[in-house]
Amino acid sequence: MNGRGSRGPDGEAAALSPAEAAVEARALAARGEVTADDVTDVLRAVREARERA
């Protein structure tokens, strides 16, 4: 997963639960090459999930 894969057809980030965001963050970290966009996408997803809760 690269963060960009979590975007819907309209370009908006898919809403992730905190648990799903953690799984995506772990996958990013495991591949050893995390971009600023990756971090921003995950943080945005976590923030949106918290707002829904």
C-alpha cells in the first residue's frame, strides 16, 4: 500500500478506521521507503476516522 491506493475514483482518500490506518502504516514502514505523501495520507485517514467516532 502506498497511500495513493486508498483513494477512491474521485481522488478522495477512503475513510479508514484507526485499526485499518495502523495496518496501512505498518505496511508502509515494512517496505522501508515511506514518502511524505504516505505519511500525510495515513495521518489524514486517522484524523477522519477520529472525527467519525
